Amino acid sequence: MKPFALDSDMLTMGGVFYPTGHVLAMFPAATDAYRAADKLQAAGLDGDALSFVPTETILSSITHTVGSADDPLPSVGTEATTVRQIAALAAQGHCALLVHAPDAADSDHAMQVLQGEPVAAAWKYRQLVIEDLVPPPA
């Protein structure tokens, strides 16, 4: 597993977090995310396809990508709302695992492997669509 590094490829043209071709899965604790990463690697995912995203990184880097995304008018997309959901979970101490899953089969396989794990929420970032794989708690 590699460390998470936010780069320009993970942002929309407006600068909002949007890692196309990835699944972002949120976990209540780092031990949960590391156990999930081990399961994914045991199921055949390359360790370089996985990044651990600590709570602090979510709050300091990802959350701030929203900036003024809704000014002067609300965004037509859901990327800012999704970042706010991620931030709300991180504020409760959740961390994340970013999984490179460019195809539907890749994300389906990852989510199948993660069944039974304490995934609090998960999103698949596709071209122009963010899919709720595990909806965040209300």
C-alpha cells in the first residue's frame, strides 16, 4: 500500500476532490482500513493500487478542495456534497482507503472483498458520476 498524495489528477477543473477511476471507502479506524487493504491484496489487488488516507489528511487536504465550489451558484454536480460527507465522517475520526478501480469489474470486485468489513461509506468516482456504493449514514 502506498501513502496517499493528493495531486491535480484527483481534482476537477474547479479544484474539488474527484479521483476518477477510484473507490474511496471510509472506515471508523485505521486498523479497519489496514485490515481491508490486506484483504484486497490477498484477493489479487496490487499494493500500488491502494492508498491509506489518514483522518488528518482528509481534514487538511481533501476537505479544503471544496473551497468556494458553490459560489456564486450551487454546483450542478455532487462532488462538493460528497466531499462534505467525507469531511463529516473524518470529523468523527474516520479514515479512508483509496482503491484504484478503473473498471466496473474492478470496483465490484473490491466491494465484494470488503463485504463484512466496517465500511462506513464508499463512493466510486466515474467520469461525470459519483456512485454511492455504500451510502453514508444519514
